[in-house]
Amino acid sequence: MRSGRTPSKGMTQQVSPMSENADRAAEILHARGAVEPIDFAVLLGFGLAGFSEPLNDVVTVDYADLPGFEPINEPGAAGRVSIGRSEGANVCLLHGQAHFFGAGDPSCMLTPLQTVKRLGAKFLLIFASAGSAKADLYPGNLMLVSDHIALFGLNPLIGVAEGETILSMRDAYDARLQRRLKRAAAASGVPLQEGMFMWTTGPTFATPSEARAARQLGADAIGFGVAPEIILARAIGLRAAAIVAASHFASGLQASDPSIAETQRHALAAVVPLRRLLRAFMKTADTI
């Protein structure tokens, strides 16, 4: 199922006009009382759908009530959008993320990203969990993504990119957002490593050989999301950055096999430092 993607002939700058689904979703959120314009959006990936940040004048709508919002692929969690004010900023939290392995389409998060863009967002932060491919990136640690490797799955722009919409990814991870996240981490006392992320389609965890190959290619973390959403954000004009929480060691770096229960437990342990970092980030929102 395609997520509201409507290719158009003759486009030269961006993927497509805002999809009909995104327009309808934005209208629903506006009708429910969502504040506009949104200053920035936060996408909460696997294990982080339960992340809560106190918002004033909050409006919450389930993904199921918004056209083009795919169900999320996480046991025991339901996707929802929360929009409200915090630290003087209008914030949209996307609680939960559909993945390629569940939706069958790497562009499955396009409509949610188009929707927040339609509501005025210019910036996107992605918080997700990932397997550690680095000996000193322990479960529960946070890593700012400096760049990604996405060679082993379908690019989410396949079937859409035409002419000049074949995009440079040199600045996919916005340097100014990254600097601001580093300042926020220092101000809030949250340890933050930095490294390379490798996207794999899932739903299986990496094999020991795949984990070794990832390390040889320079990857520090391996996960099922982040890269497709960064590509989509870049294509529709959202400035984006990502932080991953190590949820387990990749196969070969620990004696036991990784499991969903383990990843959810360690992702949950990262919620408190992520919340502290986000609050510090919002307090510096006017410096970018």
C-alpha cells in the first residue's frame, strides 16, 4: 500500500505536491484544535512510542483516524499524533513508526511527514532504537547519527524521483540541528556519542556476519528505520537529524540472542535521557 504518494510529471524540485491524504490529515488535526504552525516534529521509533512529553493545549489523534497513516509495527503499541506547546514552541510528537517490513513500502512514513510539513514544521527530529555494532555503545546509550548507509533496501523515492529530484544526500543530516542537539546534550548532562547508522529492512535481526560487515563498512549501529525517513524528509524540504538509543548488541557482540523484549526494555531505559535532551533542545529553539 502506498502512503498517499502521487507522482507528478514535470516536477523538478521536490517529490510531489502535498498528498491528498496529508491535506486531509492536516485538516482533521486542525479541526481537533491542533496549534499551528508547528515549530518542529519529533518521530518516535521502535520502543519509544510510549515516550511522553508534557504538552500544554495538547491535541491527540490516533493514526487509525488519519488517512494514509500506516499502522505501526510494534507489539503492544498504537500510533498516535500529539500536538501542543512546550517551552514556548509548538511541537508535534509522532508516537510510533511504520516500517518497510510491515507496510511493504519504504515510503510508508511519507504521509505523516508531509502532514507535519503541511502544518508548518520546518524541522524533524528522529528518535529511534538500534542495535549496537560498537563495543562501547552499550544498550541504553544514545548516539547522534552523523550519516547513514542504506545500501541493502529499496530507496523510498523509487517510483517518484524524476529529473532534478534525484537528490544529493551530502547534507541529509542537518549540521545546525546536530550542533544544537550536541549543545542540548551538554546542557542537560546527557552523554551523547556520535556515529554511523546502517539501515536494514528487518524484520530479522542482523546475523553475526552482517554485523561484522556493518562494522567493516564503518557502521556503529544497525536498525530498521531512520534512513528512509531522513531521505523522505530531505525530499520534501524538512531539515532533519536523528538520535538512536542502543537497544541491544548486534549478534556476535553478546553471548545471548537479541529479542524484542530486550530491545523494548533498553529503549525504555533511554526515554528519560531523551526527554531531558528534548527539553534542553526546545529551550534553545530560537538559536537556530
